[in-house]
Amino acid sequence: MINAKTSINTQQMTLAFNKAASQYHTAALLQQEIGQRLIERLQDIDIKPKTVVDLGCGTGFLLQKLSAIFAKSHAIGIDIAPAMVKIAQSHAPRWFSRQHFICADAHALPLANHSVDLIISNLMLQWCPDFKAVLRECQRALTPNGVLLFATLGPETLTELRQSWAQVDDYNHVNQFIDIYQLGDFLFQLGMKNPVLDVDWITECFPDGMEMMRQLKTIGAHNVTAGRAKGLTGKQGLQKMLHHYERYRMAEGLPATYEVIYGLAYGGEKTPTADRVHFNPK
């Protein structure tokens, strides 16, 4: 369960992704793989959206694909990191583009009530301190029959790294993620229709633990919880962690396991209590 120590520090998270922006488009291979799986899931959904939102668009990988699939739709990329938005915007067509970009916090979307037909979010929700507030914003912005499709990380993500650090000290070295049962409860409580959740497991292998941690830092996915150690981790502690990590070694290398939760739900009939500033792409 997420508590004060394991909650995400939004300021630190934003800084991390700003720093990672210049390398993110080529380094975020896991994000691209899961983004492609979300696109494949769209094939089973009968929808012709006028407006599509990529929530947590990063540098625009998924938004470009959505724009190609829904060529007549307005596609809006939203991200909290200004550097990510800037790069995503540079990938958009220069003239007569239906792609639009907003730097905003997912907890307070600058979108009018019932103004969006499809919200898709790829590995962004796990970085939000208040999951339910973000889902409530999605429900508010969606049309009654609009679709929310997302992928986020579950609590068993990076379990090898988490367990190895647990042998060293009591600090949080790995972000804590919400479980599928809480997610399902939130969707039901918000009145979203026909929610469906399922789990997939992906394992990446690295030659050593240092390379795995460098990769996480490159894409901005390192520890940004409130309960992390405030100073630099000592060399002795790091070496001890790496020693414990070796017990997980496989023939392919050292594994990093990701629990990926996929979610699908439709906008509910509840009337939101407040409206946001309307973004008009026309």
C-alpha cells in the first residue's frame, strides 16, 4: 500500500523526466513496446473519436501512432514535463496539424467536461500521487461513451531490485505502485462503465545491475518517493545490493521484471461538479 514514505514527489518526478527528455525517444524501449500493445487493443474497440488525448505523452511516440490511426481526429498530447512536451511538439507536422500539446498536471486536466472521446495513457499513471483524482479527471473529460485505455505498473514491478535493496537498508529505493484491485475499486467508485483490467508480465535482461540502473535513470524512471535516502548511496551499500541482485541471474542476464496492468473503461453518466478551462483545437 502506498503511504507517506512511498508516495511520489511530483516536483522530483517532473525534474527527472525533464532531464531524461533528450534521450527518452530512443531509450524508452519498454514504453514503446507497451504503447504498441495498447494500439493493438484499440483494434477490438469500435470507436471513431473526434478528439483523442494521449495522457502522459512523453516525447510523442504514441501520439504519432494515434494520429495515423485517427487521421481526422484532433490528437492532444498532455505531459507534466515541459521538456517532453517541447520534443513531442517538434515531431508533429509543421503545417495544418491536428496535433496539439499541453503542459499540464493530470490531476487537473485543462479539458472541458465530456469533451474527449478517447483517452489513452501509456505508463504514466504510476507517477501520479493521487490515482483516484486522475481517474476522476479522465471520467469528467470523457464523453458518456468515451473510452479510457491505459497501461500502468503494478506493485511487483522491479521486485528483484526492491528485494536486493531490502537486504541493505530500510529506505525506499524503488517506487511503490498501486495494485489491480485498488484500480478496479476506483473505476467502480467513479461510475465508469464496463471496466476491464488484466495483467501482463515483461522481463528485460541486463548484463549487470549497474547497466539496469543506468537505463532506469536514462528514461527518468528512478526513485522519486518521499521515503528515499536523502544523500548519495554509499559505495559499500551499492556493492552489497549488487551482490544480492546476482542471485536472480539467468542465462540471459540479470532480470528486471515489470508487472503491467492494462485497463479499459467507458465514461459514466455522472455529472461532474466543476468544469475545466476548455481546450478548443479548432
